[in-house]
Amino acid sequence: MTWFIVAGIMEQKPRIVNQIKLNFSLVWPEKLSLKSWRTHLYNQYFVTRKVRETWWRKLLLLWIVGWVVFSLSLLWYMNSTQVEKRKETLGNMCDERARMLQDQFNVSMNHLQALAILVSTFHHSKNPSAIDQATFARYAERTAFERPLTSGVAYAVKVLRSEREQFERMQGWTIKKMYSSKKSTARDQGDDGSTEVTPQEISPVADEYAPVIFAQDAYKHVVSLDMLSGHEDRENILRARAVGKGVLTAPFPLVKSNRLGVILTYAVYKSELPSNATPDERIEAAIGYLGGIFDIEALVDKLLHQLACKQSISVNVYDTTNGQIRMYGSNQTGTGMSHISALNFGDPSRKHEMQCRFTQKPPWPWLAITTSFGTLVIAFLIGYIFSATVTRIAKVEDDYHQMMELKKRAEAADVAKSQFLATVSHEIRTPMNGVLGMLQMLMDTELDVTQQDYVRTAQASGKALVSLINTVLDQAKIESGKLELEAVPFNLRSLLDDTLSLFSGKAQEKGLELAVYVSDQVPETLVGDPGRIRQIITNFMGNSIKFTERGHIYLTVHLVDEAASLWDVETETDPQSRTNNTLSGYAVAARKRSWENFSIFQHGSNPFDRPYVSSSSDQITLIISVEDTGVGIPYEAQSRIFTPFMQVGPSIARIHGGTGIGLSISKCLVGLMKGEIGFASRPQIGSTFTFTAVLTRTRSNSTPSEYKPSEFYGMNALIVDHRPVRAQVTAYHLHRLGIKSEPTKNLSQFFSKPPLNMVLIDKETWSLEAITWSNFASMFTNSKIPKLFILANPALKNNSQFFQDVNLNIILKPLRASMLQVSLQRALFGGGDKGNCRNGVVGNLSLGSLLQGKRILVVDDNSVNLRVAAGALKKYGAEVTCADSGKRAIEFLKPPHSFDACFMDIQMPEMDGFEATRRIRGMEAALNDRIKRDEVCREINGKVIQSWHIPILAMTADVIQATHEECLKSGMDGYVSKPFEGEQLYREVARFFKPNTKLS
């Protein structure tokens, strides 16, 4: 386009010069920059209506004509290229067929020559001959696979006129001529079109004869025929014995066939001739002639069947020695593209060729047509785009502004939805926090049995409502794609102990065995989302508790690498064999069936032939299973078990309750953890749910390892239990306290063991031989070591009489490290306080030692929440101060102050928790800068302060991830969701305090 623009400039040059002079005298000097002058010229002269209407039309016309010429040239070029490729393809296909036909013909020629040598060796050189007609026919028939292109072979011997009488007497027949005098051919056409051989006449007297003495069974009719009496055969024989090589006849109709064929003839000599022998010497030495019959049509048909291709071609074979004689193919020559390939059948005196044509007409050059047409269309489109550029730019700008407006509306709607979710959560959780908190405080007062029952029922109903709210909100997050995971260090074993505590009461009511086992290969501290892992396990165990009436619920955690050993030992084919290897003696659905379809394992009969290797050395994959002995899941309902809001049957929700979305949420959470989930269930046997989760090892000390009291180090324990799985669980919890243990099924091995500090006997094992155990227990009455402990399930209906009869140390199940620690300390060292243990959870002893004397500020605009939080913290020995607004919190926490921690609500009037925290952090940063510059004394209130930073923990009912992230951005150190409990507050604040005392 440049030269068009230049032409426009030259045409308007006089007017441009005059206008430039005028403008130069009028504009201000500061406006005469190069950029502004260039823009002015372009807008004033080159984008005028005249340029657009005149030069653009000429340019557009030239553009169209040029691209039309180019498109036609492209069409011609691509069509020519396609024709050349088609010719090349035809030539390659034809040459390939000619080459294969020639090669196969040469193979047959070689075998015929070998057969001629065989006849010379075993017929003429042997006296008597080793070959007769039957032998020759049988041999030729058996070796026909070596001559796939020949339809028959025959051997004719040289007989002189003087030898004819003796020869005929020896053979038992007279020599006949090849063609009768009736016709020139030896075949007649019958009425039905078939070929019939006419009776042959005796060959007349001649100087030399060539009667056939051996022939293949298919051509036995040619025996006794004189080959020299036929025109083609005579010429072939004379040339063959003169040249000493195989010679071909011209195409002729085969006897008993309508097809054309040729005969390949080899001469047999009575002695080996030199290579430079003359023709007369060869004629004199000739004693016989071997002929092979080739059916050309059958030969080429076999060849073409071997070469099936998508684009077939027609093949014609011609003998061009004396004119063109068609040997194979149709009579239609056609006028399309053809290719000729020369054929060499070993006879230089005869010439053959193969002509090939495509059977179909050449296709339209669609690629050339579409390419040229597409090029032309593109050129037209480009021209159209150029002409409509300005209009389109304006349209695009309008659309862009409209799109941005819609985007803002969509973002605002999304924010409104998230805000609505947070508001609903906050408005429900805030009063629920007060209800549950006050109920908990009420439970700590003096109440009679009926009042205690009412309060517990109300508290359970409130917790169920909060759990339902959490489930529905999680489902909403999943549907909106807002569900995210945390990545914080946590202790998995402590988490499972807490989860076990939630279900211990219900398990005791039903008399169920409840246990957890974590492999030693699992690290103590991992990085992940402990809340979501707890939620998945809680869903599984809640369902197990709900649908199990007898037996046990068993939670196990292993590394994926350990699954190979679990696969080998488990079997589900014989349920009776599994009862001795379960927690309670009831058969269960094998764990391997719940994970055998996981993609992380190899498929096959044993998916663990190759161990699983994590993609990163810091990442590990846990496999967590929850098995129960409940009613199981019907087979027809197993396919929809993870569908939201779906129950196994119509009566399940009425009998057991529930929303039916716990498992669907668990499946989503497992997917976010890059894991898989599965289950195995057998009706009336039980169910086993398994999931995997990819977590990260932690190499830092941000989360302390599990506490092991030093007084248990070096102690030895003997576990007496006739169930190996249950003994393994007991050994796992003892190992967590640093106690070495060894399982046994009876106490007969007690005396062969090293010195023991304690013996733990399961109540069920004790009951099997109560008298024997009672007598044995008398040995421990007056001795302090070893101590005897009974592991019993606290279900009153089973153990009330047992607790009265047995005066021994009793440890109640389910086992947890904290409860086991207190029980052992009380029995071995006389320490511990029975009042400090409630429902199997260590209470005021550890919490009080940690929070005793700590000053904690609680900030909340809701007076009920203030009372709940203050009461929960005061119960553990903390000194609590309350503030009802963010401004009051700033006044309290203006450094220097004497507070050790702060719980701050987020949504408060006048100033929310975020703003209050930011201002507090600002005051702390200013004071820390002054401390670094030594402008302020480091000793404040009798303490040497290096830097000010009070732990501020958010306390809110908003449970969305955005709220959590905003807490961290504003400078808060933790997050507590409402409704909360004392244990929840303790876990958050305990991260910032060091224990003052240890359990003794």
C-alpha cells in the first residue's frame, strides 16, 4: 500500500505545501513537534474522503484482480502436482506388480531347470531308469509348491526314426501327432461350451520325434504326443536345444482350457557341454525336452490378490514379440492415464510388457480447488476487513465497554453470593455459639440426673444442627467451586484420638469395639488440611456407628507402599477364616476390595507387583480405611452410594436420619487431596470404606512431635489377647508412650520373658478362663511390678458385674494415648487425678498447667459469646478480660500491656476485627522500631522485651476460605470458628505457650 499513499502525496503536493506554510505561521511554536506535525499531516490529507473513495477503490480493484490471477495459477500448479503424483503412484504400483510377476516367474524357471537336471540324472544316466510315469507324476505333484505359477510339467524324449519301432514297443504305445487332421487344434467345443479333446492320429514318419513319456497327472493326456508335430512346440524345442536355455512359446490356448498360456522348454543333454558349445553340438547332444505350462491369467490373478490396495488399478499383460498379443486383461484400452512396465521372462527372443490403468476416473482436484478458492476468499475477506476497520474498531470498543460492565456485575453477584453465604453462616452460628456455650457451662454446675439428661439432649441437638449447617455449606461450596484446602502442620495420631473421642459414647451405648491403628511408617507430623481429613473420617465413622449394632469399628492408616503386605494376608473367599483375624471376631468386608480399583496401583490379579513410588520425596500417600460389621449396603444400591442426597433405601432416613450428602462431600474432599475413594460392602457382613490422600512431610519443628513421658522409657509390657488385631492396637498405643510390648495369647510365656513392668489382658480373653486368670492374678496382689491391667469395654450392660468382681487396674476402651497415659501414671506412680479425666479425655491437668495465670483478652460485641468464651477459658485457669468493641480492644492492647493472647471477633459495629488488628499491629511495629533504636527501655513491667507481638486469634462464624485468608492478611495468628468449645480455644492458644509443668 505504500506506493499508493506516495502517489496520493505527490498528487496533492502543491496544496500540501501551501497549507503547511499557512499552518506554520498560525500554530504556536510548542505545538510544532515532529510527532504532532506527522499526525496532523496524516489526519488532514491521507485519511480524507477523497483518499478513501478514490485510492481505496483502485487498490481494492487491483487487489481483487491480482488475487484472482494468483488463485488460478495456484489451481493450475496444484492440479499439475496432483496429476504428477497420480502418475507416479500408478508407475510405482505397475512396476511393483511387474517386478513381482517377473520374480515369481524366474523362481518357477529355476525349479523347472532343476527338474530337467533331475530327469537327466535319474532317467538317462541310470540303466535301468529310476523314473517312470507314476514316479514322475507323484514327484511333480508333491513339489508343485515350488512352482506356484506352473499348471503342469511334462517331459518329452528325443527319438530318431530308426529308434521309433523299438521305442514304441518298449513304451507299449505308438507316437501320435499333436493335432488331428480334422482341425488345426486338439480341442473341440461341445454343445454345452465345454472343451473336448478329439482322438489323436498316429504321427507320420519323420526324421525325429519328441514324444512325451512323463507328465503330471493333470496333463496325462499329452503322454505319447509328439511335441515336434505342433508348430509352437516344434519351434520352441528347436530353439531350446540350440541355445541351451529356457525358451517361451507365443501365447496359445491351453489344452482343456479357454485361457491363454505359454510353455517354457528346457533341453536335456546326454553330457555336460562347455559354455562355448556351438548350436550343432548342442543339437547333437540333446536327448530330451522338459516343458512347463504357465497359465498366465491364473498367474496374474494370484499376484493381484496378494496386492490389495485402496486405489485399485487394471492390469493387462501383452506379448509384443510379433505385434501385440493380449495375454491377460480386458479388451478395453481406454483413453485415461496409463503406464507400461517391461517384463523379462528370461527369453531374450520374446518381449513382454504390462500396461496398468486406474479403474476409476481421477477425482476432482478438491485440494487445489478449495485451496485456490480459500485463498481468494481470504483475500476478499482481508479487503473487506481493511474497508471496515474503522467501523469495527468503534463496535469493538462499545462491546468492550459493555463486556466490562457485565463482568463487573458478575463479579458483584459473586461477591454478593459469598457475602450472603458468610452472613447466613454468621447469623446462625453466632446464636448457636451462645446456646452451646451456655449449655456446656450449665453442665458444669450441680444438676440432677434428669437435668443432666435434658442438657445433654439439647447440646446434642445443637451440635447436630451445626453439623447440618456445615454440611449444607460445604455442598454449596462444592457446587460453586469455592471449596479450598489448607496446608498446615498437624499430628495425625492426635487428630484420630480426638475423632475417636467423639464416637466413644455412642459406641459404648451399643457395645461396639472401637479402635484406631496407625502404622509406624506414617510420620508423626504432616502438612495438609486436618479439618477436612477429620471431616472425611467423621463421615465414615458416623455412618458405621449408625448402621452397626454388634461387632466393631476399626480405623487403620498405612502408607500406600505398605498395601502390598496387606493385600497378601487378606482374603475374602472364606469368611469363616477371617473371623480369627478381626478386631471383634466378626467377619468383615476385606479392605483390599475397597481399594483394588485405585489407579495408583497396577491392574491385574496382584496390583502391587511393582511398589508405588511417590512423585516427590517430600510427598507421601496415605491409605485410610474404616471397617465395620454393620448391616452392609445392598448390591443394587452400591452404584449410587456417592450421589448427593441419595439414601440406600426409602426407610433409611426415617430409621437412622441423615441428609445423604456426607459421602458425596467426602468424595469431593478426597479429590481435592489428589486421592481416590472406594468401598467394599457385603449385606449383613459389613462395609469397609477406604480413601487415599497425598500429604507432605514436614522437616521443620513448627509442630511438636507427640509427647512421650520420660518415666515410661525403657519399660516392658506383655499383652495377653487371643485376637492378634486387637493386640496390635494395644501395642500401637503403648509404643506411642515409649513402652516396648510383646503380644501373646496366654500367660504360659510369662516366665520366659525378660523382666516386665506391666501385663495387659483383654477382658474377653480374661472371661474365657476367668478362674485360671483369677488364680494367676493373686500373684500380683502383693507385688508392685509387674502391674496387671484389664482392658475392658465400658458398656454397662456387659461390664457392671465384672467391675464389681475384679479388683484390678482397669483401663477402659477405646484406647487413646492421653487416657492410657493417665491410667498408667495413676497405677504405676500414684499420680494423676481421677477428676481430671472425663469421658476418656485428659482435662484440666494439661490445660491448667498451660493456661494457669495467663491473661487473655476476649473481644466480641455479643455479650453471650463473651460469657461463653470467658467461661471456657477461666475453667482452665486463665485470667480473662472482656471487651465489647474493637476500639476497647485497641485501648487494652496498646503496648506496653500485660496480656498474653487475644480472641477477637471479626464482625463488630464501629470497627471490625480486621481493622482493630491492623491498628494493633501498627502500634506494635512502631514500638518495635523504637526498641531497635534504643529509644525505649527493653525492660517493661519487669520483663525484657525483644519485640512486641501478641497472638491475636480470629473468632467468627464465617467459615468461608476468603474470611480465613483475610484474617491472615490483617495480621491475625489463628482462626476459631463458631460455635466453639473449650478444647477448640485451647488448641489454638496453646500453640503460643510453653508448658510450665509436665505430667508426673
